[in-house]
Amino acid sequence: MGHTLLPKRLALPVFASDPLSSVTYATQEILVILTLGGLVYLHYTPWVAAAVVLLLITVVASYRQLVRAYPTGGGDFEVANTNLGPSAGLVVASALLIDYVLTVAVSVSAGVDNLISAVPELHDYRVPMALGIVVLLAAMNLRGIKESGTAFAIPTYLFLVGMGALIVWGLGRTAFGDDPVAESAEYDVHAEMADLSTVALILLVLRAFASGCTALTGVEAIANGVPAFRKPKAKNAAITLAIMGTLSITMFTGITGLAVIADVHYTEDPCTLEGFDCSQPQPTVISQLAEAVFGGGSIPFYYIQGAAALILILAANTAFNGFPLLGSILAQYRYAPRQLHTRGDRLVFSNGIILLAVFAGLLIVAFDASVTRLIQLYIVGVFTAFTFGQTGMVRHWNRLLSAGPDPAERRSILRSRAINATGATLTGVVLVVVLITKFTHGAWLVVAMMPLLFLIMRGIRRHYDTVTDELAVEDWPAESLLPSRVHAVVLVSRLHKPTVRAIAYARAARPDILEAITVDVDGDATSALLDEWDRHDIPVPLRVLDSPYREIARPVVEYVRAIRRASPRDVVTVYVPEYVVGRWWERLLHNQSVFWLKGRLLFTPGVMVTSVPWQLRSAVGGGQSGKPRQAPGDVRRGEIRRGGGSS
Amino acid sequence: MGHTLLPKRLALPVFASDPLSSVTYATQEILVILTLGGLVYLHYTPWVAAAVVLLLITVVASYRQLVRAYPTGGGDFEVANTNLGPSAGLVVASALLIDYVLTVAVSVSAGVDNLISAVPELHDYRVPMALGIVVLLAAMNLRGIKESGTAFAIPTYLFLVGMGALIVWGLGRTAFGDDPVAESAEYDVHAEMADLSTVALILLVLRAFASGCTALTGVEAIANGVPAFRKPKAKNAAITLAIMGTLSITMFTGITGLAVIADVHYTEDPCTLEGFDCSQPQPTVISQLAEAVFGGGSIPFYYIQGAAALILILAANTAFNGFPLLGSILAQYRYAPRQLHTRGDRLVFSNGIILLAVFAGLLIVAFDASVTRLIQLYIVGVFTAFTFGQTGMVRHWNRLLSAGPDPAERRSILRSRAINATGATLTGVVLVVVLITKFTHGAWLVVAMMPLLFLIMRGIRRHYDTVTDELAVEDWPAESLLPSRVHAVVLVSRLHKPTVRAIAYARAARPDILEAITVDVDGDATSALLDEWDRHDIPVPLRVLDSPYREIARPVVEYVRAIRRASPRDVVTVYVPEYVVGRWWERLLHNQSVFWLKGRLLFTPGVMVTSVPWQLRSAVGGGQSGKPRQAPGDVRRGEIRRGGGSS
């Protein structure tokens, strides 16, 4: 088939850039929330981080079960749909669609933050830069970028090397007593909430935990990509999940540890940092750590900023790939326009990419490209998908158990069920925590959007179901009866080659009745046509239709209806001569009336509309683009083609 | 035919709102320029006005010749094209297209000025108000407003009454020694250019004259509208031209006289008016006169402001009507997309209206809705059209003379030629004056745009000519030869009612070969289809086409090409079952692949594409909108329909 499947060393970067990149901002977002209460609560950081790590382990373990049970790449959507019913599936689908928009907005904003940390002069261009990157990604995906595992691999491995060096060097220095100290360690914080009550403190810690859970975003990507793995697909995917989880945990723990050691202070509003000139951009936590460990302006410092920005932009790009992938699955279930399922229609792919870019751009503008503010919206969708997916898995194992498996299998199922039950419980709890702590901070927007998407998709499905019912063949022999006669009508405007060809083709089809018709919009032109018709002695009678309002479509449609009224068992074939031009601007100059006319005729019962094209020289070779182009997301569907184009 | 032609009392307002409305700002623009040199040069005002009146008389007289000689409504474009050649015609067409844009921008800005003069609180909203009016006019014309002579008549006659009252009352007061005095009479002017040299003075006066020539804009409208007049068309149009000219001259003279009597001071930059609080809007000359004559805040004052604003907006609306009218004429000459000629395609009309609104909006924003600055661009196009049109008329009379007419006729022709020669000379001189005095003030923009439009229109014409040559029937009997056989192919995706009908229709057409084909994009669906095909025992063989990349169009196109390669003298008919839905959003969900496929097949030689529609319930009654809607500009083409809709 000419497809290449991904080995693990390429699958990891293809699917893991999104989850791995989130470690660049997860620690920072924990600090931001805790610091709202002042520096005194920063000592909760390790505990919050530990809870995030625990959750990450659980979720990775849960997904390892999921990819083994559902290796078709349907992910949480398929699991929820199959085990919890179509409504649950649609909830997951709505959540994931919103998630893709937020992945773009958050990742691009975080990438821009890291660029600004390296080059503070860019501070004033935060929003335009973020929008520029979104537009660039959209344009690349609209053009159909040549994806390859290698293109993903380089930035991801560059990032892993950078993070590894940062953590090893930083902890090494600490081990030898030369603790790195962040620039912001000396700034005191003017707390926005002081003297917290116990309840308020618990809420603050929970909110910090909820923000830290961004480290988990993107873990589900591998579950959607199983078909792209080499065989044994499910096993390789599970191993890749484990590697990805280990890397995430290591980096997240290392960065959080270093942030505690270096005493990084980071606030949402930099003006609450006492001693910091808040007209300047606040460097990201990653950037502060790189500066503390390697020194500001050093090559490793810039390397780490660049690698972080790159992997974040790559993570945003995965959303542009994942969006059509999800669309294709939803189309298979008829929740989305059917043409998303096949690759025939680039237009729909393009619309999806444009929609994604527009919504991400709106969010970036509305939230000033602030990662801290966007994060509040982000996690609702992710954890909705997690919770439904894992709950679905529990049902799945229950069903297998009720089938009465043998004891060894039974043990394995019980173990899997326990893992997924833990996952479902924990992610469900986090979802509740996220909803409670973040609802007023922006999550309400997501909560409002999800039902809207749910209803739209259910509406599409209902429409398709109605159409299917209406189109079903009920009464076989009666419906396949042939019409008694064919009455052919050739539409003539002038007597040129396309018309001559249309007449010849119509005659070749030997209809029972054949006539030519012309619409009289210009008396002189019509007389000239009649003269020419006689002169050439054309063996088909030409009928002239009046058009008092110089319209073309209406008289034709009315004439066709009159034929049908006179002989309802006949079928009318309207032959429309068309000439085909090659260039887009030429198309603007031709055939517009014919286009409308054909559209109108399609609404007329008992009619066939036959286009007889005549290809002009500019059209030769047009309309048939060379090789099929690659569509965004192909690499993740396992549909990337072997290089060289010799397939 | 159901058309109503216009009596003169309605034709006057329909065609004359544009030229009549320009008297609201013509005097003001003369004052603005003269005042650049200080108050000392204001005494040139009557002389400049006299020159404008002389020119207006000449131009009206010239156009009276033109409408008699060319009663078809082609106006300057037709005259220049016929007598001076296609290039001259295209120059006129470019000039007129630009003129329409400027008519909208200038008239709306002037209308807003008068509204602000009445309600100074609106001062800060000058540009948004102007844009709002443009959007409103565009929306009304896009919807297809119900034009009627009466709708034009009311504001025009209201305006004429107001101006008449103003002039009579103002001059009456003067006659009785109670001269009206403008509020601005007491303000001294800080001259921007002082102590002018003779050359500079001449240039200043010429510039003032050039600005005053705005009083002539729109005179050509009647020449484009002759077909809408009652019989004798040409004579009635000529009489209407004379009435319009008389009214224009009377109003222009009266307003200019009153402005001199009331000693109105008006400057481009109100801050050069010493004593005037230039944070306030500067009232228009009309407004100052109304205040001086009737008193500020009086009912006649507000009446005059309202009537002036109304007729100016009406003048802008005429551009929205005239634009498609010109487009229709250009389309007849194949300089514009052909579909502009018939009314079949509303889309193109709509595009024209949107383009007009967008360009007018851009000008309004770029020039801050300032009439004085926009005027600099306005007159180039108008006088280009005048000059070419009148020169063409001179050629026309020369041609008639060379045919050797009888003595009486000869005298009449000589007289007409003298009038048009005077017109051509004077407007030519004014064009040169305008170009010299206004080039650096903005006219360069128009001078740059005209060649661009010229080249676009010539390119369109060349394209149509090439296509006509290519399509011309050369070798009659050979080209009308019938194909040897018809090979019919029914495209099948599922076995539903549309497919059954397509097969039945295809069988009824009795092709030489008939087969069904399906593209295998989903193995399971294809097997199910094959089973069902067998079960129903369909009397047409079903062939399955492979599609490695899950495309639909490519395998079908390739299969059709293979058939043609095997038997080049056969014609292939592809039957495409389609179901037709009624609502726009439903269309998004269906037939997208079919749409692309049909497009691709049209590029394939030797193919007919036959759509076999199946109308779903939601499509019944769709696609056929009730009565034909009225198009913008119909009233000016003499195509307005009788009221009541009983035609």
C-alpha cells in the first residue's frame, strides 16, 4: 500500500510532543497559584507535584490498558461510545474538540513566553507573535506539509537533551553545595490573598494541583495513534506510553525540584513581585532555571529557550493534525460531515484547520496570550475525556468478566479493571476539583461550549439517520420500474463546438423525443441563432422559450415541468453544453448561469441533467493534480507514504 | 412586458438626485480653495461660479445632443467606443467605474457633514457614521430594494423646495435691506498661503474653479437612462436634461450669491478660522446659510439640513444602481463577466455592490470622510468621461456630414457639432486644469487606477475573444459526427433510492454498454454492497474500483480514461445519483464528494456527466424562489415592474 508504520523511536516524538511539552509550564502554573497566598505556601509545591506525578502514573497505566483493549485508534471516544453509549461518546467528542483549540492556544502562548524570556525586546509583541505562529501553522497545514517522523523527532529529542542537561547539571551543582539561585529568589511577593482560612487554603492547594494537572494533557494522543505503530501495534504503543510517562515524570519532578531549590518566585501579575521592574516581561520558570543553572546569555540558556519554544509549537501543530483525525472518526460515526471520512475533499479539511486556527486565535486575543489564564480553560476537556474513557474501560472489563473467562485471563482482567477503576476515580475527582476551583476563572466557557457541540453533532447524526431512512429502498420491483420514454432537451445559447457536441451526444443516446431549446434574453441574438440553425440544417428542432425578465433558469425549469405534467411517466434529460476553462479567474467569467441552472434543475422531479463538457486549451491537463497530496494527520493514521514517490 | 416607463416628473428625481445634490457642496469647495490665500481672494467667488455655470450650460447642451444621437443608454462609453475606438471606450469605462466609487464616498461624506451641522454632538462619529451609511446602502441593494420613481421623487422634491425657500427668502431679505449674515462672517482667516505671485494666484483660482466643477458631476446620468423614459424617449430625456440644468444653475447661483452676501468663511482646517472653537465641527455652507436666513434651531433650518442629507444619500444610492447598469453595458461589449448582462446571476450583482461599498469605505477611512479631500479625486473621472464623450460626438457629426445630408439637416448637424466641439474643448481644458491643480492633492490615485481597470477589462475581452475563436464551428459535418457507441457507467456508493432511480434512468436510455461502478474506500461497506446487489438481482453488473488512498474522484476518472483509451470513438456517460436537500446546512453535509467528482470529470475528454437527482422531503418546493426579484438599477433600465405583482 505504500504506507510506512512508525517504529517506537519515531512514534514517541510524533505522539509525545504534546504531553512532553506541557512540563515546560506545569511547574510554573503550580507556583503561580500557590504564590497567590504569598511565599509562605510555596512549601506545598513538592506535595502538589507528588500528587500530579501519582495521577500521571495512574493515567499512563490506565491508557496502557486502553490501547491493548482498543487498538483501532478510537481512543476515549470509541471506549465511551461503545461502553457507555452514544451520549457519553458525544460528550467525550465535544471535550476533545475543545481541547484541540486549547492545545493550540496554550502551547503557542507558552512557546511565545519562552521566546520572550530569551529576547525580552519581543515583550510588546506577545499577542501578534502568538497569532502569527497560529496563522503560520494553519497555512502550513492548509498547504499540506510533508510530515515525517523525523521532522517530529529532531525538536523532541533536542528538547529532551536540553531538559536532561538542565536537570542533571542543576542537581549536580546542588549535590556539590553550589545551589543554583533564581534571579527572582530575592523578590518578595505582595500576596493577593493573605491569612487564608483552612478552607481557603485547601481550595488554594487544590487549585494549584488542578493547574499542575496540565502535565497530563496530551497523554491520550498515543491511544488515538495505535494504527500508526509497527506490529505488534498495541504492545508497542503501550511501551511507548510507558517511555513517555517515565520521561514526563522525570522532567516534571526534576524541574519542580530545581524550582524549589533555586527558590523561583513567579506570579500571575508580575507587579506583585516586590523589587521586580514589572514593565519587563517575567521570565518563565524554565528560563529562570536555565539562567540560574547555566547563566543568562550562555549558549545552553538560549538552547533551552529555543528547544522549549520549538517543542511547544510542535505540540500546537499536533492539534492541527489531530483535529482532522478526530473529525474522520466522528464522520465514521456520522457525527460530523461524512466527507471528513474519506480524503476526497480537501475543502473540509481546510475548513477544519481554519476553524481551529480562528478559535485558537480568538482565545489568544481574549486572554492576551496568557498561559496562566488559558490554563484555567484547558483541563476541563482533558479530564472529561479521561474520566469517561476510564469509566468506559471499567464497563468493558465488567463485560468481559461476565462472559466467564478462564482463571488466568480472569486475574488479568481483574488487574486491568482495578487500574482503570483507579484511573476513573482519580480523574473523576480531579475533574470535580477542576470544575469547582476553575469555573469562575474561565472554565465556565468550556462548560457552556460542550453542550453546544454535543447538540450540533447529535443534530448531524439525526439528519443523516433521517436521510438514510428516507432513502431506504422499500418496494423493490416498483421502484426499479423504468420510465416509459426519454424526452431529451439540449440547451442552446449559441451554435458553437460545445453545442454541436452536445447535440451529437444527445442523438447518440437515441432518446424517444429530442429537441433543442434556447432562452430568448436578447431578440437579435435569438434571430441570429435561428438563422444559423436553419443554414446548418441541424436535424433537431429548435424551440425558443420566452423570458420576459431576461432570466435563464426559470423558463427552462418551467418548460421541463410542463413536459412532466403532460407525460408524468416520461423522464426528461436536459443536455447542458459546457466549456471548461483551466484557470480560476477564467472560471469566474464562464458558466455561471449554467451552474445556477443545473442547481435549479436538480430540484425538479423526473429530470436528469447531463453536462456535456468541451475542454478548452487552457483546461487540458487541468483538474487532475499529479499525485494525491498528503493530508494533515496522515503520519498519525499510519498513512504516510514511502519517500521517493515511486509507489 | 409588465414594465413601466418613467414620465419626466419621475425621471427627473430618478436621474437627477446626483447632479442636483452636488450643489450642496460645490459653492463650499470653491470657498475652501480661495480662502487658502486668505479672505482677500474671496471676491473671485462670483467669477469662478460664473465660469462653472458657463461650463454647466455647455455640458448640458452637449448632452442634449448626445441623448438624441444615442438613445440606447450607452452614454459616454458607447459614444467614445463607437466613434473613437475601443480603447477610448475603455478609458471612459475605467473613469466611470472609479467615478461611482467616488460618488458614494463624496455624497455620503457630504451627507454626514450636513447631519453633523444640524447635530454637532455627532462630530466624533463622522467616519463611523459615513461607513454605517455605506453599509446600509449596500445591504439594502444586496437585499434588492423595491425601487420606485416615487421613492426617489419625495426626497428630491423636498430638497428642491428647501433650496428654493432658502434662496427666495435669503434674497428677499437682502432686497429689503436685511442682509443675512453668516456666523462665520466675523471670523478672520489665518491664510495658509499669503502674498501670492500672479502665477500662484492664477493657479489658486483655477483650482477653485476645478473644485467648483463638482457641480457638474452626475450630469451624464440621464444619458445612461434614456431607455427608461417614456416615448419620445430622446426628446423627453433632452427636456429633462434642460430642466435639470436649469435647476442646478439656479440653485448653484442662488447659493453662491447668498454665500457672498452672508460673507460665509469656510476653510479646510477650521483651526485657521480665527475666533472659531475648532474643537467643534465647522458647519457646512448650506447650514450656515440656513442659519443666517432662517435662524439656527428653527424648523426650516433642520428641514434644509435633513433634505440635504437625504438627497446626498440618495445620490450615493444611485451609484449602487448605476454600477450594475454600467456593468451590464460593459458585459454586452464583453469587457466584464458576461453574466452581468442577464439577470440570471444575483451573485455577480452582489459582488459588484460589495466591491463598490468596500472601495468607497476605504476611501472614506483614508480621507477621514472629508469632502474637501475626496473632491480632489472626484473630478478627474467625470471630466475624462465628458471629454471623450463630447469628442466622440464631434466625430459622430463629422461622419454624418461626410454622408452628404440635405441642407436643412446639414445646418442642424453643423449646429450640433459646434455645441459638442465647445463642450469637448471646455471639458478638455477643465480636465487638464484638474490634472495640473489636483494631481498632488490626490488625483494621482485615480490616474494610477484607471490604467489598471483598463488593462483588466481589455484582458477580459481578449479572453472572451480567444474562447469564441476556439469554440467556433469550423468543419461542420465532421464535427457533428455521432460517437460510435455510448458506454454508460452508474456511480454507486450505497444501494438506496437515488441509486435505484439512476439505474432505471440509465437503462431507459438504452446505452450500448451499461455497468455500475463503486469505489472501494471501506472494505466492509463494499462487501455489504456487493451482497445486497446480488440479493436484489440487479440486472446491471457492478464493478469495484480500488482506491488505495481512499479517494473517490481519482479512480473514477482513471477508469473513464481507460474506457476512452480502449475505444476512442465511444462516449462515456457517467450517471451520478444525487439526493437533493433543501436547507443550506444540509447541503454542507451531503454530496461534497459528488460535487468534486463532477468537477473532475468535466476535465476528462469524451465524457458526459449525468446527474440523477432524488429530491428529499426537505427539498420539495426548494430551489424555485417565487417571483423574480427586482435587481438594483432596474428602475433606471426601464425594467421596473408594475405594482401589485399581478403581471
